[in-house]
Amino acid sequence: MSYSHIARGKFSIASWSESVIVDIDGEGTTAGDTYYPTRGASRATVAYSYSGDIEGTSTVVYLIAYKADAAPVLGFERFEGSIGGHDGTCVFQHIGSQDQGSVSARIEVVPGMGTGGLIDLRGGADLSIAGPGDSGYEFVLSYDVG
């Protein structure tokens, strides 16, 4: 799908809390206070902050299915702030995968979930990140409003 506008920004992780839903083999690793199953599923609640053409904060809930290769990741993110000068809220759907060093995902605006200036927002972004994001991660949203 083609959209008329591009919003460029960066996002950073403000907080991350993850808990195991199911641990298939009873094997995994612990990093900090979080246990990650070798095979299993977890639920992560993550807060992001955005800057640039996309300015605001969000909370996303991810479901992550850990396995030997790239782990499937699904999520819904509620964003509150401004996109291209339009203030309001919207919901993004994440469908992607992650491994120990990278994440790739397709992020789509969920129609009918916006408010304010983002009530009619449509659009999406392809996300590909690797390694630590000490200065944030690039995010480029192609979109239309109204």
C-alpha cells in the first residue's frame, strides 16, 4: 500500500517487563530478573518514548514464542502523542520475529482505534534493528490521515 506522508523519528525503551506464560522444556536462561525459556512463550509489557516527527509515548504488550531459531513476536501498541503534527492516540499492530541480536517486524496502524487528529490514521512501517540502541532506534512511518 502506498501512503502520502512519511514521519521519521526514533524510539527508545523506557521500561521492559517480561514473564513466562509456558516453559515447554523447563530449560532457559536468566538475565537480570527475567527468565527466558529455551522453548516456550512469554508476555512482555514495554513502554516506549518517541522523538522526531513522531513525538510521544506508548505501551505495547508482546507475545513472544521462544524456539531454536527466530522467535515469532505479536503485539499491540497504544501510542499517545503527535505524528506529523497531528495530536491524538492510535494503536499499532506488530507482527515480526526476534533472535538474540535482532528484531524485524511489520507494524501497521489498526483502523478505527485512533482519537483526535489521529482518528483516521492509516499506515505502516517496516522495522529492522540489531544490537543495543543506546541512542534509540530509527522508526519511519508511511501514513495518511483523513
